[in-house]
Amino acid sequence: MAALCEEFTLCGLIASAGAGAGQGVLGLEPGPDPDRVLLTDRGRTATLYKVSDQKPLGCWSVKQDQTITCPAVCNFETGEYIAVHDDKVLRIWKDEDVNLDKVFKATLTAEVYRIHSLPHTEPLVLFKGGAVRTLDALLAAPQQEIENVISDEVIRWSEAFMETQQPVLIFTTEKNGNYFVYVQKVNPNILHKYKLEQEESSHPLSFTAYTKNKILTLLCLYSNGCVYKILMPPQQSVPEEEQILSKSLLLKIVVSDTVLKGASLAILDKDHVAVLGCLDSPPNIAKECLSIWNTKFQTLQTSKELPQGTSGQLWCYGEKFFLTHGKVLTVIVYKCETSSLAAAVGKLKDTQTSGIRTVSSYVNWNMLPEEDLVSPRAQQSVTPKTESKRTLRSRRNNVAKVQRDTLTVEQLLSDIKDSSQNDIEEELRQFLSNAQMSDFQTTIGYIITGLVNRCKTEPTFYPRNCLVQLIQTQGLSYSLCPDLMAVALEKTDVHLLQLCLQQFPDVPEAVTCACLKAFLSINDDSLQGTNVNLDSVISYIDIALNDQVEKQTETVQNGFSSELMEEDSCDIQLTPKPHVVDTEELCPIGPQKAALLNAILHSAYSETFLLPHLKDLSAQQVILFLRYLQYLYIKCSENVSMDFPGMCSPTINQIMDWMCLLLDAHFTVVVMLPEAKGLLFSLHKFVRAQVRFYSELNKIEGSLQELQRIKPQKDFGLYSIEMLELV
């Protein structure tokens, strides 16, 4: 019995130069532990991801004119990472390394096809000419001559195994429609070559292999939908002449007149295999799908269509499928049970009790069924159906007079579906005041998911107070309620967005930029009176002074102004004009908008994923944001500590990082704008003055250190004038 379980997106796929996002990735290899994978794109970048958090842990890129040609792998013995760029240049780095241009480099004499890393042994390097070397032997003499084992053949697939504590490498080649299999033993160095038996009107699409009881078995998926099993002959100490391998039919997955295209084959256990591919039949539209087959009983266990298309690449690590789906890398969790006839035909009786539900470690809050929106605590206190209806009816008729003593999650979720906002607010307040549960975070996730789902179906329903109250419990994250910020953006609820940015540690870069764009688009006048937390701006913005300047500024209508009238009068003015505040010293935006932008500055991000979304800002929004960052930079530099007081105020590092990111994303546009020339010149002048100032401080650094070393020899009393002489 096999089934596909949870599905989630690990990351988006960015199209590299010369390769679109739909062409897949260069490779996906296991990381240092089972929860990490190493992704290499068809360009310049290798990224380490933590699967359970769906977040990158590290990202490394080669230079602009270089290309990674071999997927990066992890050396399980040393914890280092290995990759090859431009076919011959080997790079080795660690987690703490940032720039690949400064890590270990070795230039080889032959082009590398693939590096295979296995636990408890040195990685194996397979060259395009068929030669195999261990990494240690290669690093000892990088310029050693590499022989050509294959002639006019192209390697199509390779894999490495451990056999009796010794590594074995198997790879297949193709030449003029003929396929060959090579088995390479490293210690001792023995190479065997075999030829695959040809199949009429079909050709191999994918290979996979496994070893058991010292027997190596090769599985081949052909374009006619047949999976063949090939038992490799026992390895002799002396290579024999080329043998032709005979194959036996293991599984047929398609009907006649159907062609399988762009497929991959993966072994799950002794009785199950997974197939990813496109079924193309002439009268029908081609469909791409992922399926799990039982090889023991020749039955299809489960399948899933992929409407957005796939590159045909499939990886399987730790009971999880990794595959490209459209422009994202998707992870699908699966499970396989012991194969039996009852399970194969779907008649296996569920031996688990009906009250026990399988709890998954990956929760998709968008796909929760209605019956799953109940916590285990709530299930223990569910009342009979008729009694629940009577209680609900009485509550609706007289909610102000009668309240239930205990309110369960199930009752609250049921009321969220059709009750009024006032009733829901009152029930939520009662529930949170009495809630004492171990799974508090999960319960809050259920409640806010129910509220957001109703907001999406009913445009007039928006329980803002309930959402704010739930966020302030500090038990939520973006992963628990991914649609909440989208609804808040649609409603332009800046207060809720500010709370989410301050409370959620895992807001994606795309959502952060969407909030930034919304904040910059809102007029300052419309933010007057809005409930926005101003704690982050009160340390450097004089709100009263800003309001005073706004009141002093009058609009001249039809050429009339009281001030102009006084200037034209011949009477002597007995009262002097009030002092006019220099507007250049004021913040270019209002305090409410400044507080919202400070929440953006405090948000976590990765430069690689943030820069593409920053380019969506308009030119006017970029200029406004730059003016505010310049104002913060100047204000921050006025303090001796180079930081604003308070916990919520932006730091000098955050200000400089965002200023650099904004200029990197829009520099070619900003330099062409006339209104930006003065801003860029002012920034350049201020930074240059600071550099000159710190350069002068460096000149007297030695003198200041000498003063610190001088210690008084005796006590001169309460008052004295001392002369310190520097030798």
C-alpha cells in the first residue's frame, strides 16, 4: 500500500541565462543531515535548504562569466561542499564561506561529468571520458593525466553504491542508439563493460539501480512504458569481454499506442517504484503525472497530475519526492507499507482505531478539511449534535444574557462560519481568557484559518479586532496563516500588516515587498488618525513640530493669501513673523508612514530573493524611500552611538543595507531621473565627508592609545592640571 501525503513548495526556480525555469535544475543532492538538501541551478548558484522550514540556509555563487557544470555535493566525511564550474575547475568550501572566488580551487586536466558522495568513504569523481578517481587522489595531483575509457560514447546516467564496505560506481553510455553499462570498482581498480539488449521501436528514458546481497540490479524505463529488470553478472577479478545483458519485464505502466516522454524512475522499496513522466497519446492531450506502482502485483497505487508541467526530473530522499512543477520545486511526502494482495487492490482493512488520526509534520493550512479544524482537546469535549444545535440557537437568540461555561474550539470554529462579527469577538475574548492548553499555537492557527477563509468567501466580513487580538498572542507565524497578509493587503489594513511584520519571523520576501509597495503608495493624509504603533519613530521625529509646519503651510487660492496681503500693506507690522522651520531638517514622510517603513527595515530577508521583487517598485516610490533612508542615515549619524534609542528603531546597519539594496535594484533608473541627481549628490557628499572624518581619526589612533596606557603615578588631589607628554 502506498499513498501520496502532504505537498508543499520548497522554493521558486529562477530562470538562468540560456535556460528557462521550465528546463529544471542541474541537480539536487542530500545535505549534511536528512532535513537538508543542496540545490544547484543551471547557472551560477548552489543553495542549501532546510526542508522542514522551507528556508535557505546558505547560498553560494560563482562569478558572472562562470557556470556551474556539475551539481554540488556534500562530503559527508568532512562536512564540506564540492562543485565544478566550467567543466574543469573544482571548488571546495564550508558553511561559513561566503565568496566562492576565495575558497579552495583546483584546475583539472579533463572535464568532469558528476561527483558522487557516499557516507563513510571519499567522494568519487566521474569524468566525461569514463575515468573514475577518488577525491583524495585527485587533490594530491590535480594535473595528473586522465585516461579516456569510452570512445565516442556519451554518459547518460551514473550512480554510486557501497558494496561490502567498498564503493562501486555504475554508469550508462549511449552511442548511435546502442546503450552500454559500465561497473567500476575502486579498490581494487576493476572496470566491467556490458551492452544492453536492444528494444525495437523504443529507447531507454531513465535508469536506476540498487544492490542487495552483493547482487547489483539495474532497472530501465523505456519510452513504451515498460520497466525492465536487469541482473548484473557477478563481478570477476579480471575483466571479461563485452557481454550482452538480457532483461526481463518487471512492469508495464501504459497502454498500447501511448508514448512516455521525459520520464524518471525511482525505487521506493522492494515492491514499489515511482514514475514521473508525460503520457502522450495522439487523440488526447499529453498529461504529466507522478505515480506509484506496485511491482509485485502490477497495480497502480496512487497518482497525481501535474497541470503546470514538469521537467521530468525526480529525486527521492527520506520518504519525500522532490520534483519541478511549473516554476517551483515541489516536495511531496509519501508512505509505503508492506505489500500484500489486499493492499494492492485497495481492500486492506484499517487496523487503526477510528479515534486516532495521523499527525503530519508538514501542515498545509490552505487544504485543511472542515473536520480537521478541531484540536484533540476539542474532540474530547464534543457534545451530541442535537444538544449543540439547541445551545447554538439559544446563544443566537440571547447572546448577551446566556453564555456557555466552557467554549471548545469546535464550537468556536462552527460559529465563525455564520455568526456576526460582534458575536465572534465576544466568543473569542471568552475563549482566550479561559484557554489553557498545551497545543495553543496549533489551536490559534485553526481559529485564524477559519476567519481568513470566511474573509475570502465574504468580502463584507472582516473581523479586524479578532485578527489583531490573535496576532498579539505571539503564537502565530506566516507559515501558520499564509493568506492572512494577503487579505490585509487587499483591505489596506496597515495596522495589521505592521503587526504581522513585527511578529512573524518567516515573512517571504515577495510579501515584504508587496507591503513596502503598499506603504509607499498610501498618502500621508489618509494615514492621519490610523492606529499605527509610533514607538519606532518618537526618538527622532518631532511629531508636534511636523504638525506645526503643516499648519503654517497655507494654500494660495485664486491668487489670494493673507501673508501676501500683509506684505503689500503700507502699515507697519508691530508683531514679528514667526520663525520658519527649515523643511530640509524634517522627515520627508509623516510619522505614521515612517513607522510602517521601519517595520519593513526590521524584517528578515535574503538578498538573493529580495532583489527581484524590489525591482517592482516605481521610480517615484524608489525616490521617496531613498529620501527617507537618507533622512534616517543623517539623523543616525548625529548620535555618538550611531544608533537610535529604543528597541523598535532601525539600526545603522539596517539603513545602509536597505539603501544599498535599493540602489542595486534601481541604479540604472535612478541615475536617469532629474529629481534623483540632487539626492544622489547629497548622499555621496555626506558619505565622503564621513570617510574623510574617520580617516583623520585613524591618524591619531596611536596617540589616543598611548594616552590610555599612561597611568598616574600618584594622587594629585581633587583638582589638578596635568601635562601629558607623548614620546
